[in-house]
Amino acid sequence: MIFLLPVFPEMSVLTMFFLYNLLLHFLYPLYRLSALLHPGMREFHISRQNLSQELQRQRRAINKPVYWLHASSVGELDQAGAIARALREEKDVCIAVSVFSSSVRQAPAFADLFFRFPLDFRSTWLGILPELRPAAYVTMTWDVWPNLLYTLKESNIPAFLCSAALGANSRHLIWPYRLFYRRCYSLFRGIGVVDRENFDRFCQLAPGERIRITGDSRYDSILEKLKSGQPPAELQRLRELYPPGGRDRIILASTYKSCEETLFPLLSGLLEKKFSVLIFPHHIGEERLEEIERKIFSATPQAAVSRLSQAKARPDILLVDRLGLLAFAYHGARFCYVGGALHHRVHNTGEPAACGVAVVTGPAIQASPVALALEKQEALWRCQNTADFARRFQILCNDPELARNAGERGRAFIKGNAGSSRQFVKEFL
């Protein structure tokens, strides 16, 4: 029972954590069954086997203090990279990185140790922590794993939350979820929030004396990526087709099916105004690319369309079928659309803003402090449907000065918020 039931002082909290662990154990057989039947789940399971032995092997040759940075997905991994760079400016340390999402395909360059985050069973952490022996654990945004946080506290290993942010309507703040999350966030030694609004929100979930406004490390990661990142070789081909100084192209970034259904009816109008359109799908599997091509031909039968890997000359519509190009491709666009916000949550709006490009997106930006801040700066606009997008696109197409000024406001804002990673490290680590 010790692995099933952590000991907490309040009965209500005891009950909640008991139910959390009970749910984990109830779902585990279903997880193992899916790992047998589904290739993606099988890969997930195999990548997390024998973690203790793997960490023991990696840790053996390291005698520096280990700082463990966890990232749930690619965006949080960028934030973790900024913290890693700030840490190394202050200390001679080993950076251990864990990731949860399978979208992270390989270890980042800043990681000395790397592993896949396992399921949140207490027995797992009791096996891993003695091998990893971290000086501190840092996770990003709002990520909590109750059994891990409890085991860290029990082991006297401080846990910190970096670039902490919650949407105004987050369920974390709503009863009865608030009762559960309040106990989870109280297990952090320190929480660095992105702004004053989030300071007030997290004060509902954790003791106020542990919370500091340290900013969002995402700004540092964006600027570092654009300054020092290594773009793929295909970027040169992209720049030959579309020289950066033209301002005669529009980028549709991180598109999903909902984006295409909403925006593709506008393609003909954009081409009539002599703009080129570059489409960067969120997924670039062959089946997905073929689906997008069919939709383009249906919407604009007369347009010249090509994939980047096949383009011989500059097409009207370019379908970019290579990863890693997007952040470096924004320069020179009149404006861009950033996907995700029509059905879930917006993707990275900071990258185009840092490149001086005005941003248009869907309505779901409440969970993105960067997008909300850019909206306040009038560097980003939200649209609800095809008609909304048509009006906004027409304004930006017809008024290049407005688009340019909006992009410059976004660029100035991103640069003005640099340095949050150093502030977090100074405050907590």
C-alpha cells in the first residue's frame, strides 16, 4: 500500500491522492493492452523500460551537481533550454532532461542526460531518484505530477515551476479541481510566474511567499534560436524561391484540418492580390500532405502548387514538407497565421513576432501568455471564422504600413522581455 497511498496530513487531500493513485492502477492494464495493440503506445512503453539501469549508466561518469529539467513537449523543451543556458552561466552543472511527448524525437544539444518521462507511479520514482540524485527539479508552465512532487519533497529535493502560467478560465482554479491542484502546487519550493495576472492566479494554489514574477523563459529561447540556431539546409532553397526582403508572401503556420477548412476559401483572393502563400502543416506525413494538396486544388484549381522538396521554380502556393524551417522562414512575410487556436490552443506566436511579422490566429489563446501579451501590443489579432479572417487578411494586405508597424511592436516586445531565464535562476537556483 505504500506505493498506492502517500501519507498526507488532511483527510480530504488523502482521499484525493488515494483516488488519483487508484485511477492510475485501474488504467494501467488498459495502458499495457494498448501498448500491445497500438504502435505509438508500444513505442511509448518501450522507450520507458529499464529507466533506473539506464540512468545509472549515464550518471556513473558524472560527478557534477545534476539539475533535472522536465519538458512535456517541444515548446516546453525550448523553455528548458533557456534555463539550462542560464544555469551554466552561473555554475558548473550537469543538465538532465526528461520529456513526455513523443513529438520530441531526440535528445536536445543542451542535455548531458536524457530520458523519457515514465508513468507517475510512486514506486517508479523511488527507483529513479536514487540513481539520478538531482540537486533540484524544474518543470515548465503548469505541469504537475503528484506522486513525483510528493516523492521529491519526501527526499528533500527542491522542486520549482518555471514560466508558470494558467488561463483565466483554467480548471485548475475551479472547484473541485482547485482543491486537488492546491495541494499539488504547494509541494513546489518556488514558482516563477510570467506576469502579475498569473501571480494572482497561482496565489490561489500555493503560498504567496513562494511565488515570484520572473517572466517567461520562452522569450529567451526564441531569441537564442533565431540568433544561434542551426536551420536545415533546405532554408537556402526556400530563400532562393522567396527572398527575405519582398514582403509579398503570407505564411500559414502549424496548420491543422480546422485551419484549412477555415482559411483555404481565402486562397484565391490572396493570389489575386499577387501574394504567394507558404503552408507549414503541423504534421507532414505523406498521407497528410496529399490531403492538403487535394484541398488546395479544390479551393484554387488554377494555382501553381508545389512541395518545397520538389519545387523547380517559385509556385503560387508552396507546401513545406520539411521540419525545422518555420522559425527562420518568417522574415519577409507580410503577415502570418499561426494554427492551433481554432480547436485547442495556439502554437508559437513569439517566433513570428520576434521576426517582426504581424500575427493572426484563432480564438483559443487564453493559455498562451505570449499571445495574450502580443494582442495587448496590437501585434496579434484573434479571428473566429472565415469571414473574420477575410476581413483581417484584407486589412493587412491592403495596408503594408499597418502590418509593418504591428510587426515592429511585436519584435520590440519580445526583445524587451529577454532575461527571464537569468532572473529565474537568480531567484530560485
